[in-house]
Amino acid sequence: MHEMALADSILNIVEDTARQQGAVRVTEVRLEIGELANVESAALQFCLEAALPGSLAEGARVELLIIPGRGQCLECGEIVPLAALYDPCPRCNGYPVRPVSGQELRVKDIVVESGENP
């Protein structure tokens, strides 16, 4: 299950960013995950829940934003929905369809509590 390795990497990014900002706690993490990124979102959510305890993000709300797969057909030129890599164009049945979105996997943003006193 590569989702656990992804969860560990995401946690490293979140904690490094939070520390750079002087945060004492992360309260929310939002991730963008493309439908074509070969990531099982439910498994990633489970792995994140297992990885967060004991970290700056313990108890943080994790939101997964799913980015639909879309591609440009190189035969007809249309931008079309793309359910899987290497699928034919749903409009003209042509090949290839070059993905233009849906392969993302990134930390979109985090919400932190600052360690500074106002």
C-alpha cells in the first residue's frame, strides 16, 4: 500500500511548513488528489489518520479535494473527461488523449495555530 508512504510524505511537508511558520499546531489540512493519480483516496485518508497522532497535526481535520480527470484529444482537439489514462476520446474514440488535469497530488493548504503571543 503506497498510500502509507504518501501519508508520511504529506505529514513531513505539513510539519515542515508549520514549523517554518512558527506554528504550534496544525488544525486543518487540505489535499488535492487527481482521479488519475493512482491514489486510493479512502486508503490515503485512513493512512493519514494513522500517521497524524503524535505530530503537530494530531487531531487536524483532513479534507481531500478530488480533481476530475480531463484530457485533450490529439485527434479532434477537444478537452474531454478522462476516466483513466490511455482511454480513448469519448467524443471521437481517437487516440491519444493527453491528460491536462487529474494527475495532481499536493498539499493545497494548511491551517495552523501560531505559537506567538499577540
